[in-house]
Amino acid sequence: MTYLVIKCGGSVLEKLPESFYENIIKLQESGQYQPVIVHGGGPLISSLLNKLNIKVTFHDGLRVTTEEVLDIVEMVLSGKVNKHIVKNLYKAGGKAFGLSGVDGNLLTAAPIEEGGNLGFVGKIVDVQTDGLKLLTEQGTIPVISPIALDAKGQRYNINGDTAAAAVAKALKARLCFISDIPGIWVETEGKKTVMKQITRKKILQLIDDKEIVGGMVPKVKGAMESLKDGVPEVVILNGLDDKSLLDYANGGEAGTKITLDEEVVTHA
């Protein structure tokens, strides 16, 4: 079975049209790929923390996660966001099963830094794929919330991109980052062009040259980390485009493919 891990960021989830979920079902029914979804939910977490007047601090751009904050993170990710995706897949005519990394010891975590300043922010050290494979064999799409336990049962908040990369590596799957942009674009002589294909080496060069800037930088860095972790191919797709996911699955030009191999870089 060929898997495709689809990472949906919290910033784009509320914008995704019904057709996005319908296309995931079509993809599954076609037999080309078995979808596995991993999601985030940062904006909703921040909103609820603000409403509850829970003070949050950041260290090196990452939210410091205390036990109190972790309760809210788990509530939002494993409750609201996870079930929102499951519901939409059901409405699109599919079967989905929502779970977190806690369930069945799916994701085993360790602190991202020992004795550091981030609290219960973790990294993935193991993925148990048996449960995921059982679900997919039954025609069900797993929808994973990035909360995990360590060997002693302590919960950890996991970055969604990091969790998606770990799951993709374990399943030997390609990884698709869903965004609200058409891919990696650069500006040359005042004209913006979307890169159809790019290597890690070229990305680093474009970051140094300030041609990749702003919000695109963390996206491509997440993609590159995934490749370093053994994921064979990463693509950034526009989830608001009705055709991008299926076009990619069918081998067409969609979004920006990122690989470690040296390939010719072309533009849209």
C-alpha cells in the first residue's frame, strides 16, 4: 500500500472548501494512495488561551508548554480540530478515525531539549504503525492529533510538521503540506513565479539570497527537515485549489515538489 501523509496546518483549516475533503476521498477510492492526515491548530489554541486569560510565553519562537497550557492544547487539537476534520471527511462520503499520538502509543515522544525552557514540547522518537495500517486496510482514513507520550506517560505537545514528517518516515510515505499558497514562489525583476520543483540546496541558496522570505521560510525549512528525516519527497500544495491534490497524485504539475536529489528547477 502506498501512503500519502497530508499535513493540514491550523491556519488553513478553516478556509478549506468541501472539495478538498471530497478530493481526499477520491484519492483513496482511486487506489493510488492511502491518505493519512496529520493536523495542527495553533491559531485556535492561541485564541482559547487568550479567552481563558492563561498567560503564555515564547522561547525562540516556540510556545512554552506548561501542564496548564498542555491541557488546552490537547483539548483543542484532539477535540475540536480533530473532530472537525473527521466530520468533514464523513460529510464528503468517506470513513475517518480521529486519534491522537497518545492512543495506542501511536507516537512516542521525548523532550525537545532536556531541562530546557520549553516545558512539555516534544519530538517524536518512535511511531507505531500497526494501528494505522489496520485502519487503512479497513478503508478508514486516520486523522492524527500531534499529542504524544514519553516512556513514563508524560504528555508532550508536538509541532504538527514534525509529527507529520515522523509518520511519513515510518510509513515510507510521501508528505504533502497543505497551505493557502500555490507553492514556493520567487520574485525576479518584479515578476513572481512559482517553482514546480526544487532541491534542498537551491532552497538554502534562495533563503541566503533573500528570494525566499517571510512566511515561506518556515514552510520550506519544515519540508527540508522532513527530507533529512528520510521522507522521499515533499510537496507544498494549495488546499484552496480544487484540483491541486488530485493533479499531484496523478503526476501532474501542482505546487512545488522538494527533493534532496539534484534536479532541474523549472518555473510556472
